[in-house]
Amino acid sequence: MGPHMNLPSQTISIQPGPKGGPYPGSDYLGLALLVFLGSGMSFISPRLKESRRIYLFLGFLVISIGAASFSGVLFSAPFPLTLLVTSLAAIYLALTFYRAYTLESVTREYFDASRSLGLNLQSQGHLDQALERFKACPPDEDTRELLYQLGLDFEERGMPGKALMAYEHIRTNHFKDAQNRIRQLKIKKFPELVPGGIPLRQGGLSESLIQTRKQIGRYRIMEKLGKGTMGLVYKGLDPKLNRLVALKIIRFSDDFNEEMIQEIKERFLREAEIAGRLSHPGIVTIHDVGDDSDLTYMAMEYLEGDNLVTYCSKEGRLPLTATLDAMAKVAEAVHYAHRQGVIHRDIKPANIMLLKAGGLKVTDFGIAKAISSSMTKTGVILGTPNYMSPEQIMGHRVDARTDIFSLGVLFFQLLTGQLPFHGENLSELLFQITQGSHPSVRQLEPRIPKACEQIIDKALSKNPADRFKDAGQMARYLSILLSKIKEMSKTGRDSAEP
């Protein structure tokens, strides 16, 4: 009886317990896999797009099922697959909700910043840029209110076309009286949109209008030369003196309402009179200004040559010595104008002519503003954005140093064939000019002398006080550098690092 009594005890002692007894490996494997996959999901998932995050989650599920099968074969024990899958799903959902919340928060902050920037631009009179910022925001109640107020501002400043754009972007027929204002603006300024209306003249001042007249004031129209910052430019003949002239022709009624036209015209003529007093070999001469019916004209010295736009591409750049010579002459001409109380405000390649007979002329001082005058053209930005100084963009009071910044942009472009500041839209461009850094010209073109880079860096300083004290100082540095390069060229030395 003794041996038989010991058998049950021995049989019970070798059976595994309910949780695997001496073989707990499946539990440890499940815990390790949960930590590993959970950590991977937490660190990798936020960096992936939505579709790839789903693939990652499905991949981890496949790994979990494979681990369960492996565990069953190796340990002959159950695997905590349900717990693992549930935990991974919970982590995935938590990350998804967190990502959505974060994205919504960032998007909301971006739109709030866009509205704030738009309001700032509007307060400074940069209505076009403000419209662009507001249009980038969702058309909610706040944005509609901003667009409505901007439309009223456009109307007040005599810009009905822009007001119409603002109102139409509100995208609702029931916001205040926006729909009624749209209808009134179309009837008043856009009769072709109303049954029985006449065709709308396209592109501002109509070329056919000038061609049919054949004469403006006493000047005979010969051929179109191009389009300036304001109006069209034609080659004309002064029969009284038998002299060729360049005629800039403007019709202020294209951009301003009747109440403002006379004031704007008088302001323009005063500025043209100031520019007409400039007498310098590097500045185009203004012979005459006047009115002919609803057209305002400016008769200027006729120039034969090419503007610097021709030499601002990588393929068409001037030699280094020619670039330095041109920049020195432009800076000297601008310095002379500054001493006469005139700033240009629109220094750019299109306004600088290299003459066939030799020499150089800076044009378009006709829209310059006397430094002593604080008046500005209502709702119109004088200048080309790519060449504007930070203080000009931000609406601060400008002085002669704004032209020095533009000279720096021009110098950069002539040396490299590209502009120092870029942006996919106007707002991004203006941000880069006011806050961004320009690239090194020597990184773009290693053969450019280091002195050129130093001149550009000083001219493009964001703070006007850090730029050259005047354009004359910049011209002197350019002339000294040119002389050194020519001297080194004569002695046969490498001029890459003067």
C-alpha cells in the first residue's frame, strides 16, 4: 500500500500551474513586446503622415499575431494577444487625437497671426497686402468683418475694383450690406457686368486711346517704349524744338475717384517739379510736365540704350569691373539727388539705363518724394517690393538710407543674377525683407571679391543706422575697389581677393 499511496503526490507535483507554472516566458515576451511596440508607436507615429501611421499600426498588429504564434509553439502556453492589441489601439487613438488637437491649435495660431499681420498692413496703408492676408484665412465671422472693413477702406480711398474683390471674398449674401455694395460697385465702375453695359477697358490706361489721339500736349506720339511704375511710356517728338522725348502718360482716373484726382494730380506735379530741378549727368532730365484733358504727361530726356534688367540674369551679367563702375555711378547720382532733398524710392534695374553712347542714367525720379514732404499717395505704395527697404515696407518714415538698401539689392542682383530675398507670395517676400537674412554672394559666386560682399552686407542692414551714412560713401568704396581691381589686373595678380 505504501508505494501506491505515493503516486498521486508525484503526479500532482509535475503538472504546470494555471499560469504556466515554471514556464512564464510567454508573459515576459508579451510584456517586452508591449513596451517595444508601444515605444515605437509613440516615437515614430507622430512623425508620419496619416496614411503611413495606419500602415505602421497594421504592421505592429501583424508582429503581435506572429509573436502569439511563436509563443504558443515555444512555451506551449497562452500569449496576452488581446492585451497587446488593445494597448496598441489605445496608443494609436491617443496619438491621433493629440495630433489633431495640436494641428488645430497651430492652424488657429497661424490664422490669428495672418489676421494680425493683415490689420497691421492695413493700418500702414498697404491695403493690397492686407487683402492677401485676409484671403488666406477661413471665411468665418471674424474674417468677413475684416474683409468688409477693408472693402470700406478701399472705397474711401477711391479704389472700387479692390473694394469689389474684398466684398466678393466674404462669400455670403447675408453679411451686412456687402451684397448691395457689390451691386453698386459693378454698376458704377464695371458696367460690362450689367446687361446693356459697355465693354470694360482692360489693363489700366488704354494704349488705343493714346494711339488714336496721336498727340499729347504739344508732343507727337511716335511709338510705345514700355510701361513704367505709373502709366505708359512713349517715344515722342517736340515739334517746337525738333527734339525727341520720352513721354510718361498717366490717367489718374484709373485709380482714384473724382474727389481725389485733383489733389493727387497736384501732388504728383509738385514732385515732378522737384525732380525737374535735378541737373546731373547721371540723372535723366525732365523737360516738361502738364495736362491734356484727363491725361497727365511728363516729357523726359530720350535715351538710347538698355536698362539694367538685361544684365540681371546669370547668363547676361556684366563683367565685375563694369558692374562696379555702374554701381558707383548710380550711387553718385542718387547721392546728388539726396543732397537736393529728393529720394528716389524705386531704385531697380528697369530705372537705370546704360547708354549706347556710353555712360549711365537713373530714370523715374518723377515719382520721387521730397524729403521735406510727409505726404504720401493715398493707398498706393511707391516702389517695387523686391527692392524696398524694411522701413518702407513697415510704413515707417523713410529717409535717404532707404535708397541705399535698394542699391544693395541691385548690386547683389548684378553680381549673382538673382535677388537676395525670395518668397512664394507677396507676404512671404515682405517678411523675408524685413526679418530674413540674405545669402552670401561668395557662396553663390566664389570668385566675387570679399570686399563686394562687405559692401552688400552693409547696404542691406535691416537697421538704417547700420548702413552707409550716405550714398556718396557707398560710391567711394565702390570706386576704390574698382581702382584696386584694375591695378591688380595690370600687374597680373589674381583679383579674386582684393
